[in-house]
Amino acid sequence: GEDIDRVQECRKLLMEINMGATAIGTGINTVPAYAAFVCEKLAHITGLPLTKSPNLVEATSDTGAFVQLSGVFKRVAVKLSKICNDLRLLSSGPFAGLGEINLPPRQPGSSIMPGKVNPTQCEAMTMVCAQVMGLDAAIGFAGSQGNFELNVFKPVMIFNLLTGMRLLTDACASFTAHALRGLAPDEAVIARHVGDSLMLVTALSAAIGYYKAAA
């Protein structure tokens, strides 16, 4: 929910357009009402709440909205990668790992370890996340380029934004279908780990005292 809010914040910035700014935002060689007229027509055609940028010169050279939106995608990728790496560790086992989570067996297993369930869906998602983080780095660099009133790096920024969006969308849909649906906790293993955990002693220290708990 929080990340959706961040996307919505970026959406407002993306609705500002500089159509009619001509070469560097001055609007030279257009009639005075042209920019507002074009914006109104585009809003009608697309159904989007498009508005004319209040500063066409700035809007022509600035790419801050793209950089900010890419940063939101990177933020999502970072979180997803963290979640998937946690799931990989929690599903490790059954004898030499944590084994607290059972991932759905989506592949035949290992050729040398019969019955092994590889965390392939988690691995696929983390690879997508790595790619999205790389795309964000390129977008940030591109945003810092250009000279004076123009930034000619916008095509690569748009390409990377669209690529990242599609990757994350497809990966999330696939991960939900092939990993989250069917994922289940191993309650017996979790109960055993909790019972053997020193965390219980920490919780008892307030009742029996620090030194007794340490003993």
C-alpha cells in the first residue's frame, strides 16, 4: 500500500506536459493559446488529467519525474528481493537448513539430490529485481546528462522505465501464481525452533531477573 502511494505521487508529476513549448520551452513560433489548447485535446483523447506545466522551460530540460518514478520501482525491487531471499533461507532444509517454510515444488528437483525443492521462483524474482535496480542506475545517470535547456537522454530513460515496469509486473504475477499460492509454514518445525530458542530466556529475564536468566 505504501509503495502504491509513492507511485500515485509520481503519477501527478507525470501528468504535467510541455507540449507546445517548442525548442527550449519558450513557445516561440506558436500562437499564445497553443500549449493550453493541445493539452486540453490530449486530455480529452487519453482520458488522463493532463495539465500544462507551469514552467515550460524547466519542463523541457528536467527529468526529475522519471528519476523519481524509477526510484519507486527500485524501492519495490529492493523490498521484493529482500522478501525472496528471506523465503529462500526459511525454506532451506529439511535437515541442514531452517525448513520453516514449504515452497510449492515447481520443478522436478536436482539430478543428484532426489526430492530437493529448489527455490527457483525466488531466484527468478531476485534476478528481475537486480535488473530493475540496474535500469534505475542507468535512468539516474541519463537524468544527469544533457546540456543547458535540453536533455537528449529521455529516450533511454523511457525505454528503461517501461522495461522495468513490465518486468516487475510480469514477475509479480508469476511469483504470486507459482510461489505464494501453495506456500505454507511448517508449524512443527517452527514450534521446535521456538522451543529451543534462547529468545524465551530473554522474555523471562524481566520475571526471574537477568542473572538467573543468564544461568
